[in-house]
Amino acid sequence: MSEAPGTSDTPDPLDSFDEIIEAETTRDPDLAVIEAGSRTLRTQGGPPQADVPARPEDPEVDRALREVEAELATRWGETKLEPSVSRIAALMDVLGEPQRSYPSIHITGTNGKTSTARMIEALLGAFELRTGRYTSPHVQSITERISLDGAPITAERFVETYQDIKPYIEMVDGQQEYRLSFFEVLTGMAYAAFADAPVDVAVVEVGMGGSWDATNVIDGDVAVVTPIGLDHTDRLGETHAQIAGEKSGIIKQDATVILAQQPVDAAQVLLKKAVEVDATVAREGLEFGIVARQVAVGGQLVTLRGLGGEYPEVYLPLHGAHQAHNAAVALAAVEAFFGVGAQRAEPLDVDTVRKAFAAVSSPGRLEVVRRSPTVVLDAAHNPAGAEATAEAVREAFDFTRLIGVVGASGDKNVRGLLEAFEPIFAEVVVTQNSSHRAMNADELAAIAVEVFGDERVQVEPRLPDALEAAITLAEEEGEFAGGGVLVTGSVITVGEARLLLGKG
């Protein structure tokens, strides 16, 4: 990927964008992000899978997976909600309450949930626990959402799990006012797959909110709240306090609550809920946090203070202060799960902690997917996430000219997103992804012109054209200069760009 598009004799993947997207994303276009990992399954089923698995090579398996995807696509997408857990509770009831057969760590918040979940999973796995991880959304394969031992379940197992619980899904559909949604069915599948494995612990990320999120039929032994910001305000509330009220719903009786740094009004709501249910609270900056942090090649070196003591010189192969904060939260969550600070005073084994963090990945979070010029993908889609990304870019990369490729969803605070990136983008190429939620490129351009000025904005409605235009602009700095491209604005945009640029 060292050459610019069109400069070699090999076929240009940008030319076949429509065919690639049609072949790879026969799913609800609302869905996209970037998950998966690798660990214990490699000892049970061969080499570890890719971070983002490709379509199944076996035509029969691929056909079966497409049939399941097509059936799921007939259900409500993740942006259409009826705030209730009645349907998922009914499904769990007829399945025999599989979600109660293992302890769980439940994660909510606005930003950082998935990265934190991956870190928690890596730590638990390093201590020889079999893990199940449920995250959302996905980028290229629906199977990414359900992981066992750090690797997404196979397409075969995904199909088998769906077929196993399909009769029960149909039974619940017939009894409820509304059919189970896409997300509710996947949540049921995850909980069933974890029970069938069986796992020692489940790491579960909410889809949206907390109180009425489909995942909230578990009683997490540890409840994690990553930083709360203003997102999904039409559904969760217009203030930090209102949003915190919804997200506090995952805090259950006698649980341990791990709170990342929060706005004051959000923290007050979360602490009040903890008192009401007699939960134990650990707060970043008080009971745990970051002692020291310095930039390192490919990431950063941090010293973390956990619930049981300090963990010095931990290498984290991710960029940005926000990822260091995520690491502190993840470490405290795992300590709490093992009873550190409560039943036991000694910290976790520091070498095991170092080994776990050194193996963490978080695709689509400041992920470098090409060199000469450097192309970075980041799934920031709200102002708070964009501000964290912009600061991390300043710290970790030495760009002399950075070109932005931005494709956003129409229901987001697009102006706030663009304003966060304006100081670091020399120019911006606005585009749109394949989702029906995507903001029209011309509409996005109108806002971008107000933020950047007309001379710094280029419009390319097709994502492959936008990527090519941005790479061309970055190359104007010369082969050995510091030109680069950052693709951002939506998890869907990042997912499609990742596919176009040869990742997965």
C-alpha cells in the first residue's frame, strides 16, 4: 500500500468499491465499527483469526451466513427503539436464563466503551479465564460482535447459534406487541453462545443508554461507566445528568462501580444511584488512575495506580491520553472483579498485566492502515471523541500537512465534530458512506465551509473518490515529507474505508 491509487499495474480496489461493499456489507447499513481479537481459541481451533474476519471462504457457509443476515435485516435496526427490556427478558426466560450462568462486567458510557471492553477482555484472558465479549456495532462481519477468548466466533458457530434459538425468537415474537429487534436477537445469541461455551466471565458493552438497553438483563458484578458526553440526545436526554440517569441503570445491587472521570453533574447522578443500591464505587483520579505517561514507539508507556497498588512501565500499543484513561478504567474493573481492594489487598501480578496490555488492539481507533502517505482511521463521531482524537494526533504523529476525509451521520452534531478537527486539518474532503443515515455530502460541505472556509473544503460524494483525492493532496508534500490522511466522522465511514484500503 505504499503507492498512490492508480500508480501500479495491480487492480485498484477503489475502482470496485460498489461491488466490494455489496459483497461485504449485506447487513443493516446502520451497523459498523471494528472489533475482535485473538487468544485462547488459537489453542483449540488453529491459528488466531484476523481482527476483522473476511467473508467465509466456504460457499455453503457464506450462503448460510447471508441467509441469517437477511433474516436479521427484516427486524428493527439499531436506530429504531422501543425503550423496554420486556422482549429480551421474555427471550431469556424461554431460553432458561443463559445470562445468569456466568458472572459479567457491564460497560456503558459515551466514548471508549469498546476499547475498554477489549482491554478488560485481554486482562481476564491473561489470567487464564475464558471470556465472552459482546460489543457493537461491527464493520465487515456481523460475527465480530460475539467473541470467545478474544476471537470472533466462526461463521459456522454464528449460524448454529441463530438456528438453535430461532424457534424461541419466533415464540417471543408472537407474544409481544413488537417483534424482537436486530440488536435484541444478537444480544440473545451472545448470551446463549456464552452459556454454551461456557465462559468464565462475560464482558458486555451496552448498545445505547443502560436502563432499557437489551443487554441490561444481566446483573453485572462490576459496572463500568466510561466518560459520558452529549450523544444520542434525542433518546437519552439533553444534559450530562439526564444521560447519566439512563446509563446508571446498569448499576445493580451490591455491585462494584468503576467510574471514569465524569462531568460533575453526571458523577452526582451515578454516585446517587450507587448509594441507592448499596454499590461500592471506585473513581478515576481518587481510588485509581494514571500516575505517569509518556509517548513510545507505536503507543505509550504508562504507570497505572490500581485499587491494589501501582503497576509501573506498562506498554500500551494505542495512541492518545484517552486510551491511557481507558486502560486505567479497565485495570480497575478487572481488579474489582478479582476482589482487589475488597477481599484482597495485594495487586494483580504486574508481569501478567504488562503482557495483557502489550497485546491489546483496537481497530479503527487511530489505526494506521497505509504508509507513504500515512493513512489513519479513527471512528470518532461526536465532538468529545473528535477532540480526544485531535489531541492524540498532535501528540503521536508528526504530520506537517494532514488531510481529513469526513463522512458523518445526519443525526450527529456535525458542526461540533468539524470544529474539533479544524485546527489539525489543512484541508478536508467531505464525503458520505453507504448508510441511509449518512449526511448528504453537499449538506456536509455547506457546514464544513462555514467551519474551514471555502478554499479548504473539497467535496467527493463517493468514498473511494474522497480517499484518492485526500491521498493526492497529502502527496503534494513529497515522498519524504509529513503529509497524511485521517479518515473519520462515522464508524461506518471508517469501516468502509478500512475495507477499501485492504484491511480485512
